[in-house]
Amino acid sequence: MNIKGQILAENVVFIILNLIFLTILMLFVFSKMGGEAQLEEKYSKQIALMIDSARPGTMIHLNMEDAFEKAKQNGVNYEDVVSISDNLVNVKLREKTSQSYSFFNDVKVTYEFDSQNQKEYYFFVDKK
């Protein structure tokens, strides 16, 4: 009689722990699925790949309207959305985290936010 009670308790604990694990897993998946994290990754990779393929003297014009909407919702300044330092492109659409991606082209990149239009960034690729 005592053994049946122990098996039931062990199964209940096992099921509860599995439910907790699945809940945490689903929260993680939903947080990464549609939103800021995906846009940060998309734009950081896109900018880095464009810089890699650009020759010195190139000007890149990138419309980031959807990213700016997410940044505005999260209280991030438009000027802080993109930063580039030491061959690393950093895109920040959330207050606490950001996404970085590196480029391999040995060039100097300056960037500027279009303050009039407030939808675009300009990237200037020059020789080092």
C-alpha cells in the first residue's frame, strides 16, 4: 500500500517539473519570435553584410522605419539604435539588450541618422 502512494507522488512531481520547464521554454520562444530581437538581428547582419560588400567611397542608405517604431515603443532614442565600433555593428531596439554582428572589410565606417525624415540611416564607407 505504501509503495503505490510513493509512485503517484513521484509522477505528480515529475509532471509539475515538466510543466514548469515547458512554460519557461515557451516564454523564451515567444520573446524571441516576433519583435525586437528578430529585428535587431536582421538589421545588424544586414548592415554588416552591406559594409563587407561595399568599396571605399560608398554611401549606403537604409530605411529602418519598422525598427524605429519598436525603439520608440521601448523608449530607445533613434540616434542610439545603430552604433559601429571596431568592425562591430550594434543594433539596439530594447533598453537592456542589443544585437551585434561583425564585418571583415578593413574600412572606416561613419554613420548618420536622418533627423529630418526620422526613418533612415546613412553609412559612409571610406579607406582606413
